Amino acid sequence: MLKLHSSIKTKFNKETFITKLTDSTLLPLPLRSFNSLLVDATNLENLNSQATQEFECLVIKNSQNIDFDYSNIHYHNLIILPSELNYLDSGDIIKVSPQSGKISTLYRKNSNYNVIFMTERCNSNCLMCSQPPRNIDDSYLVEDYLKAIPLMSPETLEIGITGGEPTLLKNDFLKIVTACRDYLPSTALHVLSNGKLFSYLQYACSLAQIQHPDLMIGIPLYSDIASIHNYVVQAEDAFDQTIRGILNLERTNVRVEIRVVVHQQTYQRLEQIARFIARNLPFVSHITFMGLEIMGHTRANLEQLWIDPVDYQDKLEEAVCYLNRRGMNVSIYNHQLCVLRKSLWPFAKKSISDWKNEYFPECDACTVKDKCGGFFSSSSLRFSNHINPIVSKYLLPNGI
Ligand code: SF4
């Protein structure tokens, strides 16, 4: 699992700042103050003072690999990365608090799993929330990302917006979507929201008016029965608000994805959820059935939530095939291929963010490992009893 937060020993007197890393010593001088020069420790001796001149910081990675006396480097802002951040590369964006020594990765240029984490606050409290809400003032996050978005590569394929509940930031959420439209016009934007605040038509209209060219709102729905959905999200009236929110997004031409997390409280009615969606929300762009991430509240409520995915294959197959027959775009996220019935393999996607995606040692012998989404880093706490390498010479035409 990649660590996104760490600490540095090299402290200097500067306010918290956000900077983009570059390995180009040819960057024109006027641009350097917005960038930090990233240097591999093994190349340090080749650098002359002109090459490093006027960058915001000098950032050294892989310092653990060589015996070097860093006290000889006299640079105004020097950062020696801890080993867990040696993955940082040119084009990545970091946030540094030099006085406290905190450092965080905000964006990785070569990753397809970048997210804008907007807030820890939420107006639901789902039984299986992997990021349990905290009622704190974290409005500084918006400012951080408003600074970081212009530094991101316009070639970024997709960015997620997540929380907590991003729409709780109301106008600030709209500002972030606007900044993504302006600075990253070719980047798909995928927002995770419980959809409740879109039950206010005016708010859905405000989002639509931004006219982001490639926006999707991913909204969880846990049952076709209001009381079950409300119980799972631990919030009264959530079902009504979410459904009204989805309908308002449709009215304003904002695309919606429905997310159904499958666990002990939801698996019984998968087919009924599928029918409910097909009849009442046939306009949604995508429906995905998701496995549990054993983090946050899921750990605390594990006995109430866990079911071996092998034990709900009948119901999952009924739901997925029903939606597929109705011509709807349906997927399965967060499931290993060896626990899925083969008829479901074409729907399985590699969905786990790269920084928390792992495979078990037995996966090395598996012929479909490159097609399999693998595990969350937290999956070692509870996983299916049916993880078995698939050893087959005969693959389907689509490669699985
Ligand atoms: S053995 Fe590992 S790689 Fe193979 S299908 Fe199972 S989880 Fe995936």
C-alpha cells in the first residue's frame, strides 16, 4: 500500500505550501518558483548551482540508497523524502508543512486513481463507511485543491471527488467542479455523493450550469425498500432524498451512476434493486455492484456485514444479468475473479485504487491475475474462503 502522508526531518521556515515536482533542470527561470526540483540522490553530484537555481524547493528522493552527507547541501528549501515517498515523480503534486514536517501527496501524474478529498464531514453515517465521518472544520482542503488543480496535467484521464460528502461544501464543491472544467477540460470527473442535497432542484441546476464536459455523480443505493436503505446509511429520509436527488440530476442532464455495496444487509434483495433501477431509474449511465472494503465502520460492524461473496453469487448473477438484458451498463467492482461465477467475469472491473490494491502470494500462480482486480490492502482482515489460483490454458476470446 502506498503511503500518501508522511513526515520530513528537514524543516525550514516557510508557510504550508503546495508545489509541483519536476525533474527538468531546463525549466525557464520564471516558471521555477511554482515548481520544486526532484532529484534522485544518485544524481546529486552532477547538479550545478545553475540547474537548481530559483526552484521553490530541492526535493531529494532515494536518499537511503547512497551514503551522502546532506549537511553539505545549502539550498534555501531542502526536502529529503522519507523512503515511503520515493515513488514520487515528475509532475506529481505535494503539500508540505515545513514547520511541522508534514508532507502529503495530493496528485500522482501517472496514476488513474487520483482523488480530490473534499471533507471528512457527512450527512449520512453508513454501516460500512470506509472513511467514517468527523464533524470538523476542514474547509482548508478546498483551498488546497483550488491551488493544486491548475498544476495537474491536462492529460489526466480521470479525477475522483470524494469525502465525506462533497456536496456539504455547497458552493465550494461547485467551485472545485468549475476549476476542473477550466483547467482539466479533457479529464473525466467522477464524484462520489449520497445525492441527498441534489433533492434541492436549485442545487442540481447550479451543478448542471457549470456544464462540465465529462461529469458523473456516483450515488449509493442499498435497497429498493426505503427502511433498509435508511438503516444501512443510518439516516432517516435518506432514501427519499437520494431518489429525489437522482431524479433532479436526470432533469438537469447530469449523468448518474448507481453504486450498490453488497453485504449481509443488502444481498438478499439484489434482484429487486435491479428491477427497481430498471423500472424507475432507467436513465442512469452505469450501475455497479461492489464488494466491501474492510476499513473504518466496516471493521467495527464486520459481523453484521460480512458474507462470503461465493454465498451471494445466485443473487448477484440474477441482478447483473437482469440489468444487462435490459440494455443497462452494469459492472462488478472490488471482487476477485476466483470468487465470481464465470458468467459474471465479463462484468468484473479492476476498480481498486492502485495505492491500496494488493494480491495474495497465491495469486502469483494464477493465469488471470492480470485481469483480476485483486484485493484492498485491508482485505487480509477478512476474505473469501474460496481464493484459489485459476490455472487454465483456455481463455475466453475477451481474454478471461
Ligand atoms: S487467485 Fe488471486 S489473481 Fe487469481 S482470481 Fe483469485 S484473487 Fe484474482
